[in-house]
Amino acid sequence: MSLMNKTGLYIHVPFCGSKCNYCDFNSYVGKLGLAEEYFACMQREIDLYRKEMVYNNIGTIFIGGGTPSCVEHRFIGEILDAVREKYNVSEQCEISIESNPGTITEEKLRAYRQYGINRLSIGLQAYQEKLLGFLGRQHSSEDFISSIKMAKNAGFDNINADVIFGIPGQTMEDWKETLNILAGLDVTHISAYDLKIEEGTKFGDMQEAGKLIEMEDEADREMYHYAIDYLRQQGFRHYELSNFAREGRECRHNLIYWNCLEYLGLGAGAHSFLQDIRFENQASIEGYTDYLMRGEKPVEERFVRDFCEKMSEYMFLGLRLIDGVNRDIFEDRFNQDMFKTYASKVEKLKNQQLIETDSHGIRLTSLGLDLANRVFVEFV
Ligand code: SF4
């Protein structure tokens, strides 16, 4: 299905049972009591965007978090009902939900299927108990295996697993085992993220206190390239820096982001890109609900970009894709030849062997995958 003329819808569920040691997502612990009010406010937010969304055809919905699976499933069902009633949702809409092992039951998964959810994402992160404990995850690898079984029993045939490499203390053998287990479980999509230690997280504090040392670059890159080679052999297509999919199972929602297409984000801290404007919601749950109780859109910040910034954004998002940026599509969109617009940058990055080009477009080389940020900053 082509994504052109389709809009994405993101729904943020900011609740979590506990905070993982590496997490800098907009998620809150101990606030599940606010869920009823939060989703009631989201119903108002849906109403407030009816006018903007009247001509948009929603091709993907992504319910992310936080941990969407830690709230009662009826909240999710009610939001999806409202979205279908008030917006135009395409019949073949991809509807994904994120979940964590230990927070899902077969009953919940069956309810998700009834609500039309057709893609499930499960956070495994690592298969070894020692690493799960170190990351501050609240589940075991057994919980993950049983989540996959329950998901299949409930009728999910499109399942993603999130995993992390570059964890201090993780060995190459651990990483190989994690990927091997996933390949054997017949998941259709794998997101493999490189651990980044962020300020304000427990790991960030530990690093500052000298109690955590990041994995050496060489070992980290070895894990990344092992994943690329191994998952390719197992029939996955490496289609974005961190993402691998079986044929036709790429995450259509995330493709909307990387192709700079429109999406509306609902919920605390959600980002949107609509009618050529990027904007961001108030991040705290209480701040978000306050706006909506007053009948106002909960928008905290709007970002106006000029023409050059729009082109740059298109380049650095598009270069995340393994197929890279296509010259004709760029020209259709901006009426410019990207090889002329970016002639000196392209020359420089080619000389550094970070990108390769042909008459169709530009893409990262194998070295460029390792040093992608160096390429992206050229376009920022
Ligand atoms: S479950 Fe996800 S969102 Fe929640 S704390 Fe852990 S990493 Fe963050």
C-alpha cells in the first residue's frame, strides 16, 4: 500500500509500572490512577482536531508509550472507536500497539484484536536475565516467550520485538543468543537499538558518578554488523538504521516519519506534523489534561521551518533508510535537483566514504551506517 496521501496517527500512553535504567521517554511511574481522566481528555483532543483532519485519510495508527499494555484495554478500545467515528480511517490501516512482557494477558490481546489492532510490538531488550536486571526491566525472558505464544494464539501474525545492543557487560555471545532466539520465534520485525546513555536517566547518573562505563566503540559496531549480516541471512530486510523486517512487514507508521509525511500525535508530549507545521504537546500528564479541561489544544511549542530547513529535514530523515533518498522524489517535492542543491556536501561525504550515489539517489555506505550522525549533521 502506498503511503502517499495517507496520514499517520500517534497515540501516546505515558504510564509505566517502573522506570527502566536507560529510559528517557516521556513516561511516568505511579500515575495509573490518572488514566481515566487522561483518556477522557484525549477524547476532547480528538474533537479539537476534527477540522484539520477532515480531508486526511489515516493509513497508520501507532499506540506507543510508556507502556500502553499496562492500562485497562477498554481505554484503548474507546480511543480507537472515537478515532474511527470522527476521522477517516483507511480500511487497510496498520494499527500497532507497544507492550511489555508481564503486562499482557491473552484476554487483553484478544481484546486488542477485536479493536482492530493488527500489529504488536513487544519490548524484550535482552534475553539474558542478568542484562534484564541491569537494564531495570520488570520481566523475565520466560515472560517474553509466553507473550509471543499468547499473541499468536490471539491471532497476531505481525509481531515486532525491540532489542538493545551495546549494553555494558553484554557479550557477543549474549547478543548472538538474543538474535538467534528471535529468529526462531518467527517474529516479523526486529528493532535493534544501540544503547545510548542519556542525561537524567539512572544510567546517566551512574556514568556521571564513574560507576558505568560505555561499551567500546569497536565491540559495539561488531554487534551491529553481526545483526545486519545474521538477520539478512535469516530473511529479514535491513530497511532502516535500526530496523529489520520480513518481506512486506516494514513498519508503515515509522515510514511516515522517515519520509516526512503528515501525522497527528495525541497525548502528553506527542509530536505532530500537520499542514506543514511541526508542533509538540505539553509533556506532563497534568499539564496536558489542564489544557484540555479548559477546552484548548495542549500544544506547547510550534516549529516554523523555512524552505531550506524542510529540505535538510527531508535529507537527514530519509538517509536513515537503507535505500536512501531518491532523486526524483526529492525533485517532485522541492522542485530542485538534490545533487545540485547539496553538491559540496555530497562531494565531501563521498570523499569520506560515508555515502554512495548513483543516478537514482544517495544512501549511506557500510561505514556511513556506523557514523550516521556525522552525515546527518551535514544537513542540519
Ligand atoms: S517500559 Fe519503556 S517507556 Fe517504560 S520506563 Fe521502560 S523503556 Fe521507558
